[in-house]
Amino acid sequence: MTPTEGRERGEKRAARGIKAAAYGRAWDVARDELRLLETMLRNPDVSVTTDDIVDNLAKKFADGGNWRASVVKRPQAAGIIATDGVTKSARPSRHGGYTTRWKLTDTSGAERRCDDLREYFRSNPNRPDDPANEISPPAV
């Protein structure tokens, strides 16, 4: 296996894992995608991470939060955002692991996507009651 083949295989496995982790979490993914895009639109010259849209950095996701990788997939695929390097995560539960920085590349596309997401929330104002969606209290 060549390095390119290995990388492609790994990327396909990651995509399947992200999709599986996000299963049943459309509301959460949409909420965080909207938060991300709104943060970027307020600060268009600043790159952000998904850490920037967490209510409390000290809280740990009960399920590990792997579904959060789905937050950036749609805007990235649409060319609304692009990677802008990596940085260490500010969330203690991530143990200083690397996280991607994202920059806004299409302001009008981000505004349209925000409008679509707001419309989704007008139709779906309440988060589904799924205990797996809960965030655990911070570790003491």
C-alpha cells in the first residue's frame, strides 16, 4: 500500500466514523453549525475552531463529542469555510490535542446557510429529548 492509498483509506474510515457519530444528532449539528458561521460572520478576519462555539470549555461531552466533526462538513463542502491550520484545543477534555482552525471564504454563502439554519430552527425549535445529547458536568 502506498502512502496515498493509506491516507485515502484512513479518510474514508474517518468519514464513516463521523457519519455514524452524528447519527440522530441533526439538531445539535445544525445548532453548532449556525453558531460557527455566526461567529465567523461577526469576525470575518479571524479563524476559529469548534472550541469557540462551546458554551463551557470545561464540560465534557458524555458521548465523547465525536459528532462535532460533522459541524464543519457541510460548510466546508459548500466552499463557505476552509482550513486555516491547526492549533491545540482549549478544552481540557481534549488533553491538548490538535484541532482545525477554520476561516470564512464565502460571506454571502455563510449568510444564506445561516438563513437556512434559522428556518430549520423555526420548524424545529426544541432539541430532541435524547439522553445521549446531554453534556456531562465538569470533572472535579
